[in-house]
Amino acid sequence: MHVVVSLTFILELDAQVLFKMQFEHGKLHKGGSILGTIFSASRKPRVEPTLRKRETYPQNVDLPPVLPKQKKKPYPIPFKKIKQVAKKDKKLAEMGIEKPLDPPKNGLLAPDLIPVAYQVLDAWKVLIKGLGQLLYVIPVYGCNECSEVHVSHSGHHMQDCLGPTNSKRRSFHSWIKGSINDILVPIEAYHLYDPFGRRIKHETRFQYDRIPAIVELCIQAGVEIPEYPSRRRTKPIRMIGRKVIDRGGLVEEPQPWRAANPSSLVDLDTHGACERFPPPLPSDIPKIAQETMDAYETVRFGVTKLMKKYTVKACGYCTEVHVGPWGHNAKLCGEFKHQWRDGKHGWQDATVDEVFPPNYVWHVKDPKGPPMKGGALKKFYGKAPAVVEVCLQAGAQIPEKYKPMMRLDIVVPDSEEALLVA
């Protein structure tokens, strides 16, 4: 009897509590009690749009992969899409229909990209000047046998040298003092007065100047440099398939105007940058580092924007780059299976990293501390572009997009503790 009464009392009490909770839940929508949140506890919390933008970058990302040299680089555009475009162009050519071309594919300038080209060139000068000054205070080392670069007060002790005599050194690097070319990898290209004109042959390659690929891209995008003239068309070229039927005639290239003071050309090249600029004052180092970091971002953003419109070709086997609709015919490729191609380059669409290489280096959390060690500790280290690492050590604020690869939140254990880590 007592059990039945107790059970009835409990059921009545539960009904009253449920009614009260439903009543309070109704008041919640009118600005009343917070008890209504009990019914929505199982729902997923809403994520505000502003919070989604902050979660764009992950906590950690993998290090950049090292492409094998005994294999062709992957196509930046899927090969299936390349075949579809080629099939479409071939069908139009068989019907005798001209290929529709928009600026700058038709030889005309893209007016909206001319200011971008000037911004890239100005930032390129600031980048060279800033690095030339920062290298007085930030030590950089390069391996004498391979392409490894390290930004610290001493070289690291990782056994990953791939040089010709690495077996004698047990794969330890042979460190020497680095230069600006170890930070900004010099990628040069032939300067063409008319990119749609005659192609460069192997016998005529010495008739053309070699300048930084970024400078050549800016010239073709509308920058006027008297020393490097460029043809500016007023009528578009016409093509049927892959054949140019009207290019406005072949115009002889004018003799370049050589200035008495070649300082304007020197500012565009990284050669001897450390000797051209004086050492910075200690109070100016953080400011110079921040200006250099901003210039690096401006150059990279501008080059990415220009390459979406202007064609740049890169060899699929070596580091050669050509700014123009077609690659040159100079037989200078010496990489994988170059004998089969008679030294000719395997041209394909270039990526931004091929025109403006980031040149990743190990991120050093304590530049004045003990040298970084390899082995089991190597997986705890992060990487960053060489320019970013130099600017960071000089006191600049770096963008958030570089921090996941640098692995700033990972504590590097001692060599004895690394063996105990799973």
C-alpha cells in the first residue's frame, strides 16, 4: 500500500515539474527564465560568422613535401582539363573559327592590373633593401654542398645533406656564411620585347638579357622601364587553334636605352645587395623587419594576381621559368632524362612558388641557443619561408597563415625525453 502511494506521489510530482518547465520555457522566448535551456541542451551551439573566420587556419599543418628529382613535376592544372581545352580549340580550328581571346591573352594590356604591377615592383625593391640590411644583424648559413639554408647563430646538426660528398661527412652539412640569394632564390627569365614575336632559339639566346622573373612579369603587365622596352600593342592578335594568323607584323626590337647611372637597374637585382646598403641602427631593426615582411606579402599577393591573367611557363624538370605565352627553345635543361629531349625544357604552366620560391627553412625558437638536432627530435620542428624567419627573428609581426607550419605550440623535448615519446 505504501509503495503504491509513493509511486502515485512521484508521478504527480513529475507531472507538476514537467508542466512548470514547459511554462518556464515559454517565458524564455519572451525574455523570462533560463530554465528553457534544459530542452535545448542537446542542440549544437550556433557558430557566429565572425568565429568561423577566425578558425580558418588549423593548429598545425604538415611540412611542405620534397618533390623527387627523378620524376616530372605534377601539372598545376589537371591534365584532364588541359585535354578538354585543347580538344575544344582543335574543334574550333577545324571549323575555321578564331579562338576568342581576352586581354592580356590577345597581346593587349589589362588596365586593372597595371597598378598591381607597379605595386609589386616597388615592393620588390623594398624587399631587397630590407633583407640587405637585416642580414647585417640576422646570421644566415648555407650548406656548401647542397641547397640547405639555416637562419640562426650556428648551423643545425641534422644529418640530411644530399651533396656529392655527404658520405664523407656522415650527411652533416658543410656550413658557410649565407647571402641574400640564399633567402631570395634568384629566378631569372629572358626579357622579350615582344612576347608574341619570334621565339628564342638556342643559337640566339645570348641576344637577350636575363632579368628577375618578377621584374619581367611586371614589365609585360604594364611597367615602363626605359632600359627594358616592351611592345605595347593597340590591336589584338588573332589565332586559329595554336596558329597566330595576325600578330600585327614583326617589329624590330629597339636598342635599349642605357642610363649613365645604372642605379635603377641595380635596385631590381639581389646581386650585391648587402654591399649597397649600410648596416641599420639597432632602434630601426624592428621597423625595417616589419616593412620587409609587408613587402614580401605585397609581392606574393601581387604575383599571384598577375599570374591569374598573364601566362608564365615553367620547366617540369628544372627551375627554368619563361614569362610569355610559349616557352623558349634554348636547350639548357640538364635534369631528369634531358637526353631524350635533346636538352629542351618540358614547358607547363608555372605556379607562384616556381616564380617566387618561398625557400622553406627550419623555424628556430631560440636562435642563440644550442644547435638544432636531428633524429627523433626532427618531427617536433616546424618550418617557415626564409624571409618570414629572418623578419621574425628581427622583431616583425608575421601573418597568422605561417604559424601552423611553424608549430609554435609544440614543446621540443630534450634528446633523452624524445625516446620516450610515442
